[in-house]
Amino acid sequence: MTDCFLGAQQLCAQVVRDPVTQVITGVNNTYLNINEEAVSGADLETVYTIDFDGSDRTLNLRLIGSWLNDHSITNLGAPRQDRAGETGGLSLPNFQAIVSATFRTGPLTVFLQERFIDEGLRRYNGNRPEIAGATIDDNTVDSVLYTDLRVSYTFDRGDRGNLEVFGNVSNLFDEDPPLAANHSTFGGSTHTNVSLYDVIGRRVVVGARFAF
């Protein structure tokens, strides 16, 4: 309906109105040729391993970064809409990164990971930024940083195999998901983007693994 308002007449045909009152009674949900979709960005991954001389200690560092520059759709007769940076209704942050460190010394392994999701915007029309101030007080979605930790210790039992004892904590600091209120015709109302952010909170798993 937004694209119809912006001038895409082929989409206006999908809006069903009462023939007498012209009140909207429905919208056809059908597959259409959107004419053009463009996506551009860059991904980076780098790994660095440090071996400490004269010991069995190693430190492995890894960085994965993703930049989304453009994610636009252009319908015939309507202005180009770039949705890059929308983290409310869509999962399209401009920047995401995962940084991890794995330290090993003998039977002990410690893994620490940081997951960063850049700040973004709620559902909006990229060609009409003034709509943010006209409809809601704050159109932004905060950035978020999640910390994961895993510690394991392996007992060498010789001919009887190995026993690994481990503990894993996801979302170590129990980071709340940022507020990003959204409404979907099919999914209803949500207070955040459940496909992008952690909505469960801190999770602890303790276990053991035996190999023989």
C-alpha cells in the first residue's frame, strides 16, 4: 500500500475497495515482479594464531565482519527504497561482527566470543525519512553486544579413552533485546525483532563427553 501511495499503479490494483464506499476491505497477497532488487556490501574474515614457544599453549583469534551497503527494491512508477539498516521489521543491519578468542593450554580450553549488531531503524520508508518523526517519537533501534563463554577440560584416560567436561554460557551478561516494536499482518505484534536478537536471555549448559 505504501508503494501504491508513492505511485506504483500496478500495486494499487492489489488493493481491494468497497465499490460504493471505496473503503479498503483487503489487500491481495500475491507474487509480483518487483522490477529490480539490488544488494551490495562486503564481508571480512581474518584468523590469527599465536603459539607460545616452549609450551603447549596457543591463542587463536578470529574476526568476522559484514557490511551491508545497499538492499533496495524499485517498483515500476515508485521511488527506489533502500532498506539497509532496518533492524526493526527486517534483519538488515548495516554492520555485524563476531570476534572470538580460543585459548588452549594442555587439557584446558577457554573460548570467548563477542557478537555485535549495529544500531538501526524500525520499519520505515527509506525515501521518506520524515515519516519517522511523523508517526513515532523514536525510530531508532539500539545496538547490542552478546557475550558467549565456553570452558572445557579433557582428562586423558589412556587406553580407556578421553573424558571432556565442559560448561557453556550463551548471552553471559543476560543482555535484553533492544526495543523494536513491530506489527505483522500474519505474525501479530512483537516488542523486538525475534529473528535477529536473543529473546531468551542467559543460558547455561553443563555436560560431559566421553570418547573411547
